[in-house]
Amino acid sequence: VTMGRIIFYEERSFQGRSYDCSSDCSDIHMHLNRCNSCRVESGCFVGYDRPNFMGNQIFLRRGEYPDFQYMGNMMGMMGMAMMDTIRSCRIIPMHRGQFRMRIYERENFGGQMHELMDDCESLQDRFYMSDCQSCNVMDGHWLMFEQTNFRGRMMYVRPGEYRNLRELGMSNIMRISSIRRIMDVC
């Protein structure tokens, strides 16, 4: 059973050569010269602006994305960073069940610790915590955002331990201010 399907196009507005993908792809440029638009037929994906799942990230769910550069310039879009291309993508597996994550104020699981089982629009307002520098994802898949109310640059985390979110090379994110579960929208 295919969990997701995404079609990448070299040109904006779904023009030019295409590449059909239903799994993680560490370098889309092995299949296309560039990637300026895509269609998500099913499932959810995270797109990265550098190969090997590095750099700025964009959350892609079922729908059409005719122009990454235009989307990156729109204010308030969930997980949109200034990006004009996607170089790698990761499929987000379906998760049905509880969500649980422990967040820590400092790296290596130091400082304040709080457990999340639902979305948090503002770490500062809810926990009087100005940042999250490490976490342990026990259940579910999550998006961590630089700004409150799930805005600005984002970082995708899946089950596992993250001792230092700044050194992951996943994003140019400066601080974590809000966190959202990836629910059954995929």
C-alpha cells in the first residue's frame, strides 16, 4: 500500500519534465534539473531546499503547489520558508494513535522539561519557556515552528531523541516558539 504520492515538475505551474515519487528522495536533482512546482496526490511530505534532507523545510499535504517562490513569499503560510526549489523530500508516515513528546529548555535534555500531547501555539505563554533546544519524541510526528501560532520556518521531527536541535542541520531556525502535531490530514 502506497502511503503517499508526489509529482515534482521542473517548471512552475506543473510544466516541463516530471518525477513521480512515493518514498523518501535524498536528491531530486538526480531525476530533474530543478524543481519549481509539485502536486501531492496523497499523503504528506516535507520538502527540503538542500539535498539529504537538509536546509529550510516546507510541509506539503494533498494539493497543488504551482510556484514555490511565490508561496515562500506569502505571509503566515504553515512551514513556508524563502525557497524557490525543493532538493529532497521525506514522506511522513500515517500515525493513528496518541501523540507524546518531551521538550527541554536546553540542549542534552537540560533545563525545564514539559510533556506535550497536543498542539502548543506558544511555548512562552503556556510554559513560560522562551525556547526548546532538545526533545524526545515518543509518539507521533510533529512540526516545530520558529514563531508562535505555527508560523515562520519549521522543522519536522519524528520519533527519536534530539539532543541539540540547532546542530541537526535541518533548518536555519533560530528558536522554537510553537509546536504542532501532524494529524490525519495526510
